[in-house]
Amino acid sequence: MSLLDIHLLKAPLRFRTVLISPKHRRFPCQSTVSSNNETSNKTMFPLPALKMFNSSHRKNENNDNGHGLPFSPIDEEQAASSYSTTSSLLAEHATEKLKLTNRRHRWQQWNLFRWLHFGTKDVVYIGLIAAVVILFASAEDRYISSRCGGLTYTPAKEAVVLEKAKFHAGLNDTTRFRGDPRPELEDAWDELLSAINIRVDDDELTKMGRDASTAVKINDGKGGYAGMLDIFHHLHCLRMIRIGYTLDLYPAYQPMLSSQMGELVPMHIDHCIDELRQAVMCRADVTVLTSDWIDWHPKPWLNFNVEHECVNWDNVFQWSKEHWYDIKKANLVHPHFGRFSNPMAPTCSSKSI
């Protein structure tokens, strides 16, 4: 047995075919043995190691015709030794392979356990985070709902946007809504009330819990029911109070002083005052007013010009304007009294003064 054979047998099984050069390789278990110019086939030991075992480096020096075989036959002792060594190597390789398989199996089990363990924890954490986010969002929504009338349904809720707004309500402040009756003052109030009448559809009426059988239908070909945002009614009431204590300056309201309707104005004003009281208490503005010392007044002076939490008026007005209908063309018909010919009280405008 040559040194190459020994090294091949000692090398790991997977490397043996690599260590043998291509010219030394033979077909498995078959070799041709020639002796005395006669050729015969002899089957070698069917061992895995002998399949790769190449003895082409040997030369049969005893061949009579000088054409020696590319290898010398292996005797029984060498074959037994080779078989024993090969079996040992194969057993060692099988053991290593089994250990590798066991390690791989344990690693796969660990990966599964780790995924189940940490994956479950991740799911729990994500669930907790989602729950906290939903809780805070729900709390904020409840807060906004409680501040913006969300406990009752209104189609105008989408127009409600809270903002900070500074009041200009000092005793000496001036705005276009203050002062003696004048055309500019009436124009300002006309503008405020220009979107007072809105159209409510069937679905909105149902959501508000109103009775469609008694609701006033708008007969202008577009359908819906007559409605009004309460904020516009509050503004209307304020205007009526203003007109009430200077009624002589508003000729358009003079017919109400006739014997037939003489009690209407006082009743209307009384209604408006108490309506506004309820509205103010309902909204309950909890902004804190503080007092200051001023040079020209000996008593504490309330500071009215402070920031409040308010609903953006422009948003509400725009929403109402988009849902507005012309009441003069609405063709409102009472089921018993017929068409309503005077749908609104006389309009107070600059022409009324």
C-alpha cells in the first residue's frame, strides 16, 4: 500500500474523490486483470472505499509481455485492513452526521420556541399599544363630544372645530355689532343671519329622532325638511332684544303693535331672554376672568379680553350656507291652513331705519 493510499484512507470520505486525480479514477468495483497475454475480468471487493481506490500509480513489474496493468491486485490482508479502516471511517462519519442532524433538529426546535415565545410577546405588546392608542383616541373623542354637543346627533358636527379666540368685550371696546342703530349695524346683523334656514334630509331627520309626519317639508323640488342651527336662533333672539328696546326706530315692526298682535313683541323678547339663559348655562364657559387694578377706577376691574375655547364660527357659518335654502321659494304648506304666505318676521335691514 503506497503513501497515497494511506492518506486517502485517512482522509474524510467526502474528500477522497477530490484527492484522487482524474487520471487515477476507475469505474466502481470493476478492473481488468491481464496475465500471460490473456485478459480476464475480476471483480474487486464491492467496498465504497475501493470504488475510489486507484492503483494506477503501481506497475506490475512481473508481467511477461511488459504491458503491465495500471494497478496491482490487493491481497486479502490488505483488503481486510482497508475494509476495517473504511468501516471505522464510515462509522465515524455516520456518527458526526447524526450529531450534526441532532444539532440541526435542536436548533430548529429552538427557533420554533423562540418564535413562539418572542412572537407571542410581540403580539401582546402590539395589542397593548393598540389598546392604549384606542383608549386615548376614545377619551379624546368623548371629551370633544362632551364639549361640542356630540352626545346628541347633529349633521353639523363635522363643521365643529375648536380653537382659541380672544374676546373683545371690554366696556369701552367697539365692534360693528355695538352702538346705536345705524345702517352698518343692521347690515352686520343681516350678514350673521343670512344662512339661518337649512335643509335637513330624511336620514338626518331620522337620526335626530324627529317625527317626519309633522316635520315641515320643503316643496321646492329638492326635498328635505325645514331646519335651523340653534346658534342662529340665539343670534336671532339677541337681535330681537336689541330691536325691542328701540322699537320706535324699526318701522317694519310697527304692525306688531296693533291691537291684534300687541302682545307678541313682549312675549317674543321674554322667550328669547330665557332661551339665551339656557343656552349660556348649557355651554357653561369655564374660562377664568381675573381682575386688575386700573388707574381711573377704585374697584377691581374684570379683564374680559381673555382667550376662550371656541368653535370656529367661519366653519359653522360655511356649513350652514352650504345647506341653506330660500324660504321664500320653499312653498311651505300647512296641512290645515294651507300655504304659509309670510314665512318670516319682517327683516331688519338698513332700509328699515
